[in-house]
Amino acid sequence: MATLSKERFITDSKGRKKAVILDIRLYQEMLEDLEDLRLLAERRNEETISLQEVEERLKARGLL
């Protein structure tokens, strides 16, 4: 993910930060990261399989 070096803040009359303006690419990356985290949380209780098993399944399907 890109760094937050180009963010800008909108402040109120007392100088308190109220909103942020981000580069659109950074914003899109953040949305993608949030979606990845949502999927991980949704699948956290699923059974895991080994890399070897994944490779065997892909080979059986002709995908590897």
C-alpha cells in the first residue's frame, strides 16, 4: 500500500481535523485491503489444507 504522504485534512474553525482527502489510488487500495480482510474474517473457521493438497487439486484439474 502506498504511504499516506499526500493526504490533506479539512479542519473546522478551531483547527480540529474533521475529514481527510486521499489520492484516489490510495483510497482504492484501502478499499481492496478492507475487502480482503472481510473475506479473511468470513472464512476464518473454514478448514485449511496444505500447499501440497492445493497443488494436487490444481494438477488434477489441469490448472497447474
